[in-house]
Amino acid sequence: MKKKRVGKVIVLVLLVFAMLIGCGYAYLYNNGLSGKSIVTQPQEGQIRVACVGDSITYGHGINGWSKNNYPVLLQGLLGEDYHVQSFGVSGRAVQDSSDQPYRALRHYQDSLAYDADILVFMMGSNDSKPENWMGREAFEAALRDLLDDYSAEQVILCTPAKAFFAEGFTDNLTSHDIQPVIVDEIADIVRSVAGERGDILLDIHSLTAGNRQWFTKDGVHPDNTGAAAIAQAVHDAVLDLCAQ
């Protein structure tokens, strides 16, 4: 009898443990914290739009992540004539010398193999971290080098979103070790590079600068409202581009 009771207790503990793991993963997934990617296949004739970026492209902190991250919203706005694929990965940076370079990822290789018609590129916030920031010239050179890897006929080059100080953070750093002043500088660099390369500039930094309410508490990641605003801005840029 004692063995049966012990066995039942073990089974019960294992079931509870499995439920906790399942609930934990569900929470992470639903809030853009799992790192899981959504991959779909383009159909013949669709215009391929690759969204390359960091956690903002991925959708870190978005409630109902699988339906509300900006590339998914963009797909809904653009409709069936387009195929939008997200290649956003949290924590990644432009510079190969950074702590988490985008080029080190399988997602980078996948984004090249996707053979996009339109590249929507938004990255740079993580390059502002003290351990990553090597100065204006280094970032500009790395950005140009990375963009040159892509063969897309059209490039929509986005400035990084504005970074705000979260509650309790002062001086130079906000949450996730992001330096808001350096993010401002990176936005200026992106504007310059877009002009010199002849890319379409989408100034997400200016779009978000006056809208702190669009961000989660960390001051770095747009919330659902912010993601929707970014998706709408990218949508408008894509349609303007295709109308030319």
C-alpha cells in the first residue's frame, strides 16, 4: 500500500511539474520572450518582405506575441500580394565585435537565403551598450558592410526606436544596458547612411520619440500600441515604394 501511495505522489508531482513548465513556456511565448520564430513559406508571385532586426522586430514584451508583433501585423496590413517574414532576434547588434552579433546567427543566413524583394532593416539599439559601442565610424562601417550582404532590390532602412529611461534608471544607461544618448547618435548615422546609399529612410526614432506611452516599462521595447504604429509606418513605406 505504501508503495502505491508513493507512486501516486510521484505521478502527481510530475504532473504538477509538467503543468508548471507548460504554463511557464506559454507565458514566455505569449509575451515574446521564448525566442521561437514563426516561419511561413512564400507563394509564387508574392512580393517578399524581409524584416531584419533585433528584439523590437522580434516583438519582445508584446502581449499575444504570435498575433501582435509588428511583422505579423504588417502581413495583415499588406495582404496576400505580399509575404512578410520576420528575421528579428532579441539582443542582436550590427557590429561583428559586439557581444551578440547578428551575423553569428542562423537567422542571418536564413534572411539572406530568403531572397527578399524588399528588405526592412531596423537594428542598432544593442550596439549602444557600453561594451559594444566603438564610436560613430566603427558603427557606420559595420552598418554599411552588413547592408551590402543583402541583394534586395529595395531597402527600407529604419532608424532604431527612441530609448527612454525606465523608472529608477539615471545617468547614461537605461534597462538592458542601452544608452539612450548613443541610440540618438545611431539614429543620426542611419539617416546619413540611408541618404548616401539611396535607401528609403523610415525614421522610427522620430516616430516614437514623442510617444513614451507606446513603450513597456523598460523604456526600450514598444508595447502593442507601439508595434502597431511601427507596422503601419512600414506598411505605408512599402506601398509608397511599390507605387513608384
